[in-house]
Amino acid sequence: MADRIDVAEALKGLPLWRAHEGDRPAIVRKLTFADFNAAFGFMTRVALLADKVDHHPEWSNVYNRVEVLLTTHDADGVTQKDIDMARFIDEAAGAMGAK
């Protein structure tokens, strides 16, 4: 099992992410793309990595908007896996022109 990291500590290196306001430790980011195709393309790119590393985001998509929540379920909180996935998401979103 991965070691749990304090959410505030994890966010220090992730300026586009916020602490989840719910009852569990997690980090969240809301993204907006030019259109549905760009949003879906972004999700596909992230899904390919998520499957490869066996660490899957919780997310929702409505037209050009994607909301992502990251937490490591077996650690009951944020771990290095989430930080690594958040960094990849930031890269992928930037490459696809997300706001």
C-alpha cells in the first residue's frame, strides 16, 4: 500500500488543484476545453495512462467540461500516485489547450 500524504502538502506542487470539499481526503481540478471532442480526447489520453499504472481517476464530463477527483482508495487518501497522475493531467490538459 502507498503512503498517505497530507492534502495540503500534496497541493504545494500542484497550483491548479484544490482540496476536495467532501468528507474524504482528495484533490480536485475542473477543466474546460474548446469542445466535446477536445474534452473526450483528453480523457482518452488520461485513461490510457491510468490503465497502464492501474490508478484511475474519478471524473465526470459534460460537453467541454471535465471534473477530476484523485485519491488512492486503498490508502484512504492522497498518495504519490495521485500527485503523479495530477502532473500528467496538467501536462495533457495544457497540450490540449484546457483552461
